[in-house]
Amino acid sequence: MLEKQLKTLGQKIRIDILKKLKNIKEPISFSRLQKEVINCNNTSVNFSFHLNALKDCKLIESSEDGYYITVLGKQILNSVLSIEQILVEKNRVKMIRTSKYSKEIFDINKIEEYLINEGGMESFIAKQIAHEVEERLSKTNIEYLTAPLMREYINAILLENGFEEVRHKLTRLGTPPFEVFKLFNSEGSSSNPDKFIKELGSDVSEQFLLLNLLPKNLADLYLTGEIALLHLNYWSLRPLSLYLNTNSVLEVIFKRNLNSSRKLTNSRELINLILLFIDLLQNFKPYFSQDLVLGEFNKNILSYMNSHEKMLYFIDILKSQILKFNNSFEDLRHGLTFEFNYNDFKDSTDWVLNQFKVDKEFLNYKIRGKEFDNNIKPFIIFDYSKLSTSNLENIFLEDIIPILKNNNICFYNNNSSNFLNSALIKIKNSNKNQIILDKILINLHSISVKANRNDDLFLDLLFDKISCVFDLFKHKESLIKKKLNSLNGWKRLIHDFFGKIEDDFYKNTIKSVSFFGLNEAILNHCGIELDRLGNSKEFALRILSFMKKLIREKNQEENNYYILSQPHNDTYLNNAWHNGRTLRSDMAYKYSSSIIRHNSKLSLAKRVNLFKKFEKVINGGIIFDEYIDINGTSIKELLSNLFKSELEAIFIQKRIKI
């Protein structure tokens, strides 16, 4: 019976007859039915033959009024229409708007290729997933697909089938439209077109690092605030900082462009030197995230202007070029860090006096008498080691005090600490150019919360975090090596300033292990601040000594260059994880880079003595922060006392009224 019915329905004209009869309420005559079904008096079609075939199967009947469909005919036709709908959906052309801004016909084979090539799936599994995607899509009324919608279907099916890792590989990068609209609609100079594009690109770079380049367990440490990575958008692309002795910069400039004797005979040559100097620094700009540090800047660059009759004119040109360089970064970085030292004091007092005359004009940062407060000035590392023992102290202090208002000067003791860059990382040999690969910070406060006042557990957790930091440095080293070694500009700079790139070139870069939340950790773990009780201080020193010990062992094991350093002031301290919640606006709980809290009740002498205990442990750069709000005479006295204390480094914070 089934075979007979299917054979009867095997011709399109008979299904068309059933459709026509189903849609009329009254019987219809032969001539009218014929005309409406075949739309003409086509004698080549034996219409009666088809009607009789349908009548034989009890699908239609006839009377004096004409033909009509039976109940069985309606039931059979409904089933046929269901089959027809399935076939239509199966063969309907679906279009996809791809991520490459083109339209293509939906092709199941491309889903298989996508899962195999980008997701790393085996072929037979990819085929199963692709067919399931096609089946899901066939049940929708979507005729015009987009690539993101296709990925949503694919990702959902992958998760349902337990392929979380494959789905992770296929995660697409980008900023949600809501956030893009907020940025697009924002007002002010902070949202100019270049910054708009740059910020969107930065978001993608950060997502790429966390979703694709780093192992999930290491990325999670950043996302939970247990470690801090600086300049996340550039983390996989370039080192944190570069240190160059300024003399090496001049050597390259004179070798490439000027005479080898390094003598300048007229004003035009000096101006040319300034312009060539800035041009060469521009070549380094794509290859650091934090700053480019120039050691002995005053002795090598500013010394050319010493005693020159047009000294102020040349200094104005140099300052304007440096400001232009720094402001081109379009962020709050100093960009450039300059070292000022006076190691030649023992040879010539007159040299020091003449040199400082030039230096103070540069440090005041006025150009033709006009202040440039809204510009990003370079950070200054100023060697104070000769001042505390010389009869020049009063002269220096009188001229330095007005410079403090720029909030960009750190005093360091060249007798004990060698040299610090603006990220507070020690450069042991100021004549040797160095690459600071990165600085990764451990959240000690979050560890104290998990340790719940258990000393042994605290150290166990700290050990785990430092091990993860070492792993992060290995990933960074591999990523930087892969990215930079293919760039001709980088290879030329390395050749000129660092020598030949060997296999262990990046291994020999400085890698800074740091921390933040020390005061909060001690308060949470010991119940009292580190500057108020001996046990608190001892536990803080124990933590840092433990970190230093692990770093020393790692260096011995791998012949590497890890150092322990102090945190530096940056936005990560404002946005860091604090007791289980992320702070974006509550500035009262932001972390500080200071070892001793700013509101400590200890006298200056006691704070200095306590701080020196930490100086012995932290070998990668440690700075004494001092917040003051007094008149200039008191500042002079304070600086004199601090210089005599021979601290490694001193930074006077910006709450200063001069």
C-alpha cells in the first residue's frame, strides 16, 4: 500500500492537484482545475489520467459539482509537505558575512578546516562537530549569517561536547561594542582619533597575551591580581626598559655622521648633534615599554654646552626636542630617564661648578623663560654622593630645591647603590649597556589573606608565586626573542650598542622580581604595621630575605640575571587586587610603593635606620620616599640630613610647597 501511494505521488503534477484541492472549500470542475494546475490547455498532458490515478488511491473524489480532496488525501499531503520543507531547508543557500568583510556561501567543509587548522581537532571529530553545527543552523530561520554568530554556534557545541580547550584556542579577540561606543562617544583630548585606534589595538594585544600566549594558570594569576604585569599591551612585544651609557650613543652618532675626533667647531655642528641625538633615540622608541635610560647624560651631552656663549639657546633647543619626544608617547610615561653624576669632582671643583651651571638650566625646564608644566618631562636620576662631603653642598641645595616641584627627580648614592633607573632597578656597571627584560610583581597582601596568619603557609604560597614569576620570565624571553630577532631595525641597534646576538642574549638581560602590598600584608598577617613592632619588622625582612634567597639560587642554577627590586609608583598600584576586590576609584586603599608607610609616627632618624635594614636585603634598587609640606628652608635642611644618611636613593614626593 505504501509503495502504491509513493508511486502515485512520484509526479509533481499530482502533488500540485492535491495542493490546489486542499485550498478550496467547494468542489471544482475539471476544466477549471486543469487550467489552474497547468495554467493552459496543454493537450500534451493527459490530465484525466493523473486525476484517475489519485482517485484510485482514494486521495481525491468527484461528484456532479466537480473534484475534491479526501481526508486521507489531506493527511498524505501534509506529510508530503513536511518532507518538502525539509528538502527546501536542506538546499536553501545560506550566506555568511566573513570577518574579512566579504560574503560567501555557507560551506560545511570550511567549518571542518577551521576546527582542524585553528582548533587542532582530529579530522573525524571536526566532521562530527561541523555536521552538528549545520543541523542546528537548519532549524533556524537565519538566511544571512555573520562570522561571529557562526563562532557562537561552534563554541556552544564545543562546550556542550567537553572541548573547552579547543574553544579556548578559537576565542576571538576584540572589544565589546558597548565599550567601543563609550570610547567613541567620549569627549576631550583623551579620545582623539589616534588614541581611539591605539586603545582598541591595546585591548586586542592584552587579550591575545592572556588568552593565547600565556598558559591559563599564569594568565589567571594576573586576572586575579595575585601578580602584576607592567604594560600588558606590549608585554609580549618588547622589553621593559633599555639602559645606554650616553657615551655609547655619541660614539655611534659620530661614527655614522660626524668626525671621529668628536670635536665640534661651531654652533651649527652643535645643533646638528642635538638633532642627530634625538633622531637616534627615536630609533629605540618601538623597543621599550617603560623608559630609555641614559647614563652620564650631563657629562656627555650637556658638557658640550659648558661655558658656551649661547648655552641657554642650545639648552632650549635640546629641551624642546626632548619634550617633543616624550609627549609623542601619548601616555603618562616619562619615556626618557637621564642620569646626572659628578664623578670628576675629585679632579676639578671648577668642572663641577661649571657643569652644574649647565645642568640646573636644563633641569628647571623653562624654554625661553616659559614654564612647560603640562608636558611630560624626563625622569632624572641625580647622584648626590659628593654633596654631603663637599663645600659645594649649599650651592647645590639652593639650586636643586626649585627643581623638586617637577616631581621627576630621584637622588641616588653612587658610592653604595651604583645606578637606578626609573623603574628602580639597579645597573651595576654604568658603562655597560643593559636590557631590562621586565619587572613582575607579587601581591604579598593576597598571600597574607590566604595564609591566614600561618607563617609556614605564607612562605609556601610565596614560593609558589615566585616559581610562577620565573615561568613568566621564560615565556617573556621566548616571546621577545621570537618577535624582535626578525626585525632589521632591532638587529642593527643591538649590533651597534650590545654586540652580536648570541643564543643566550636574552637570558643575560636583567629580570626584576618585585612585590607590592607589603605593608598591608604585614598588618593583615601580624596584626600591626611593620614600623610599630619588632616582630612585624622581622617578619617583613624574613619575607624579602626568602625571596632574595630563591632568586640567588635560581641565578646560580641557571647562570641567569634575576634581581629583587622595590615596586615603583604606577597605575597598577591604584587598580590592584585588595582583600578580594578590585579597586578602581577607592583611592584610600591603593597600594604604595614605599617600604615604610607614609603616615608612620616614627621620627626621620628612626625611619632612616629602619629603612637601611631593608636596603641590605633588596639588592635591585630601593628608594626612601619622603612626603613633606614645609617651606624651602626646611627642605634644604631635610635634604642635607638625608644626604648625610647615605641612603641608596631618595625621592621627595610632590606634596611640597616651595
